[in-house]
Amino acid sequence: MQPFPIHAQQPPAHTAALPAACDVVVIGGGIMGVMTAWFFTLAGQKVVLCEKGRVAGEQSGRNWGWIRQQARDPDELPIMAQSLALWRRLANDLGPGRPTGHNIQRFRLSRFTDGSKIQPAPTL
């Protein structure tokens, strides 16, 4: 395993031997691959996760194409709500002091210039 901290100037080091057998092989260590491996592991499967570069350090952190709440097509709203629930579940499963890197914040825009009319957004 590569020592910490890991940064962009360090090439990834993959030197560990692969296991002789597994139940599932997941190709790609972005958010989708990592979570696929996570849920298979929770289901009791022996998983090998393969990534060409850095696990959770490639395109998932750059694309931002679907990691958002605003400007959603109405058909995407149910899966967005499920995604938020999964992030909360992951944070709970990992426990305190193990951040997921996902931060849910809410804000409202107001047409009023008087700050006394601003109300906190409801918690979902």
C-alpha cells in the first residue's frame, strides 16, 4: 500500500498480489465502482476492485455531471432523492471521523433585501 499523504505528484503504486479467488471483480475505482464493491462486500461477497490509477482519484472528482441537486430533469428527482439517502447511509455506516467527502448543504435565495425575512431551509 502506498504511504499517505497521497498527492497528484506521486504515481500510484499497485504492488499487492491479487487474491487467488473472488466472487466479484469490479472494474473502475470511481464513485460507481467503489460503491458497487462496497455493496457487494456488505452482501458477503469477496470483491476485487481494479483501477488503472488512483481509487476515487480520477474522473469522479472532476466530472460533476451528475453529482448535483440543482437543474435536474423532473424524471431524475426520484433517483436524486435515493442518492441523498445512500450518502447519509454511507456516512452512518462508516461512523464518526470517517468522512465521505459528500457535504449536504441547503440554502434559499430570497427576493427580499430585509434579512429578517430569511428562513432556514427545512431538513429533509
